[in-house]
Amino acid sequence: MHHQTPETTLKNIFGYEAFRGNQKEIIDNLLSGGDALVLMPTGGGKSLCYQIPGILRAGTAVVVSPLIALMQDQVESLRQNGVRAGYLNSSLSQAEALQVERAMVHGEMDLVYVAPERLMTPRFQELLGRTPLALFAIDEAHCVSQWGHDFRPEYMQLAILAERFPQVPRIALTATADPIVREEMAERLHLTQAKRFVSSFDRPNIRYRIVVKNTPKKQLLDFLEQEHNEDSGIVYCLSRKKVESTAAWLSDKGFTALPYHAGLPQQTRAENQRRFITDEQVIIVATIAFGMGIDKPDVRFVAHLDLPKNLESYYQETGRAGRDGLPADAWMAYSLGDAVFLRQMLDSSEGSEQFKRIQHQKLNAMLGFCEITGCRRQALLAYFGETLETPCGNCDTCLSPVATWEGTTEAQKALSCIYRTGQRYGAGHLIDVLLGKGTDKIELCGHDCVSTFGIGKELSEAEWRSVYRQLVAGGLISVNAQTGGFCLNEKSMPVLKGQEQVRFRKDPTPTRKGKQASRR
Ligand code: ADP
Ligand code: ZN
């Protein structure tokens, strides 16, 4: 095939007319023997970047990938297109593996996919020494990062490839946008000198929207009925229990909604995933166990009933919508409870101080994203180091601008109520005190005698919840890891002392917009 060019290969083998984005530059770089670090969002077309050089360069391209199912799919479709491809992982019999290994050593394979743990075995390393090598491709390269969300220890050893085979070009690919993870990846894989190819992470066809959660199931139902009555989509929940109850509730309302979480039998999971991919109008209700390696182009919405723990996860999960480039929705319901819960979880979690500090920063960014009044897309991309010059016009805050209000006095009342009641209660009780309610708990604690009792009648209960939510999200209140109760911190003080002003976002009242908000 040496007379082939990247263009003819693209056309003859893959059936595509033109390269996308910087695919061509990446391919040329590998063909001329250079290393590459490729940062491209999911669906951007990373696979071709190593498949085409693998086909065109003499010898075998060894592709390291942690996703067995994906490996098999790719190899199958490559074979159907006449490419000499194979894979080596635990699903093969010994005889089958031997066959692939033999062909590889004899230079009869274009591409061999291999799981990282197998790559590092002495046996495979020995085979590599005898194989004519075209290149190494390291897919899902962020797995090497300990700060990332799916750290895999086997990836740490991949640097050996650089030491043992310095003359073989290497390409590492990821859809991870987190700048810290990117740097760590380059370091650990010995690719700091590699040419970098960074694509835009913008997904312009995805419409970001975050609503204040009050009746989550009902809100989800409204969203689906009004905008996605006949579509496929994913609903993410935090717990297995909620996955099941939500799937049941949606089924009850006439949707085809299938649960997916790690606690279900393997067979059920596989079947539900299969139906989601092949059937139409299927909603999968899942924990975050679902999604990695799922390549379904026409997912019309991703809905979150619980908040992801950071923006990387949010980006990755919402990114499963609209791979086909057509309009899709990223919809999320978010509440004070989510903010409190995530802060509490983090503080009671294991891990070094440094680890927690980074996780806190990430959570702050996530909560801040929920509360912003500016363009969400600009904020999301800015977090990943990318500048979007003008507001996008395709997110909730662009489409219906959010009003803000001067709330310094209210913030002071909210904070001082925490202080006066001993810094151990959650929002429910604090709001009762502010509103001057005569609950048993207030009577029992004698909180009808504190100075903040009944001083907050100017706001409704929902408005006070919004105030507390924004204070927690903004880090002006700390959450007790054990009890979930609120206490003051160093950021509360300047507000209490009147040294700092506070502005709040005015939560849009949940009026039904009907067709106006519906799909384009
Ligand atoms: P990633 O690994 O970046 O998520 P893939 O390599 O799986 O993306 O590619 C996503 C989809 O885009 C696949 O269906 C692939 O065949 C298609 N694709 C990739 N490059 C091109 C291209 N140049 N023209 C048309 N389709 C492409
Ligand atoms: Zn916008």
C-alpha cells in the first residue's frame, strides 16, 4: 500500500471525502516520524489520526487502549474495510492470541490493539522487540494522570516505550480538557517535546441549561415531554437507587427508559446498552458508570438530576449529546442540597491535603458554573483555557439573561443567623428562624429568642434557599462534613463586617415556556 497517500486511504478505506480539523497535520507529523500529543474532544475523529499512519507506515502500529469493547468494535470495522487489524486482550483464547502475535512479528499486521496491562508483560515486551514497528498510539492517555478521573496504574509504565524504542514515533490522544491533566500526561509519557495538536473543545450544537431543582422528577418529565418526546438520551443520577426509581417513573409515563449501573447483572447492562445504541427513542437512566466508549451519534439530550463533581465530568458527560452535529440539549437540575452534599462528601473523603485542595477548587468551579449569570459556554471553555470572544447565544443565560440583585443585607442576615444559632444547623432550620416560624425545633432550641428570629420576612422561603445555595456555592459558608450543618469561615467575615458587597442571581421563576423554549 505504499503508493497510497493519506487522502486516498481516507477515501478508499474509510470512505470519507476530506479530513476534519487538524487530522491531516497530525497524520503528516507521524508519517515523517514525529511524536504527537493530540487533544481533541470526543467525536472529533482521533482514531483516524493513528489508523491512517498505521496503515501507511511499514510495520505494525501498536495501539494501547483500556476499553476492550471499543477495541473490538474498531478492529471489526477496520477488518471489514480490508485493513489487517487485530487485538490482544483477555477476551481472546490463547490460540487466537498466538495467531495475532505471530502475524505481528512477521510484519503482517497494520494495527494491533492491546490492553495496557498486557503491553507491559515481559512476554509482550519480548515480542515487541522482534516486531517491525510503525508507531505507538496511546489512546485515552489521560488515564496516566492521578488527578484525572480514570487513573490506571498500568499507564504509568508506558514511558518505557520511549526508552526502549526511541526511534518509533508515538502519539498520545485524549479528549480530556483539564490543563493540569494535560501537563501531567506529557510529563509521564515523555512527550513534553512532542508536537501538540489542540482542537477547540467547543460543541456549538449543545445547548447548556441549568435549572433550579425543586421537583426533580416532574421537572425532568416536563423537559422530556416538551422537548424530547421522541428522542434518545441519557439521564444521569448519582445513586443506583435513584437510577432505578427514575427509570421506573419514566417508564410509567410511557417512555422507554432503561436503567444502567454497576450493581445490575452484566447481562442486563449489556442488553440495556445494546438497546440504547440500536433502538430508537430509548432513554438510558444511568450512574456515571455508563458512557465511556459509547459512540451513539444521535443522543439528543443529556440530563443531570445530580451535579457532577467537577467541570471535566460535566463536559465529558454532556459531550455524549449531539455527536452528529445536530442540536442537542445538556440539561441539569441543581439545588442547595447538591452544593451541600458535594462539599460534605469532599471533606469526609480520603486523600492527601493537596488532593483535597485541588478537588475543592474543581468543585468551586463546578458550583460557580451553576451560579453564573454570564454565558455558560464562555465560562466552560475558559475553564479549559480556551477563549470564546462573544457570548454564544445558545445557552440558557444567553437566551434568557439572568437578573441579579444587591443582597448584602440579606447575606448578612443569613450568615448571622448561622452564627446566632451556634453554627450547626442546615438551611431548613435557619430559614424557619429567619422567617420567625413557631416550629417545635425552634421552641426546643430557644431560637425564638435569638436576635435573628423573624428578621427575614422580606424574602420567601424559596428566596432564602436561593441565598443559602449561592452562599454555599460561593464558598462563603462551610459545611460540616459529619452533620451537613453550616458554619462561618474566613470568607464570611468581610461580608458580615460590611467590607464586601454581595450580589445574587435572581432565580428564574419556573414558568412553563411551552413551545417557545422547545426544539429548533
Ligand atoms: P474520537 O475517538 O475522537 O471520539 P472517532 O475517531 O471515534 O472520534 O470519530 C468519530 C466519528 O467521526 C466516527 O464515526 C468517525 O468515523 C467519524 N470521522 C472521523 N474522521 C472523519 C472525517 N474526516 N470525515 C468524516 N467522518 C469522520
Ligand atoms: Zn451562551
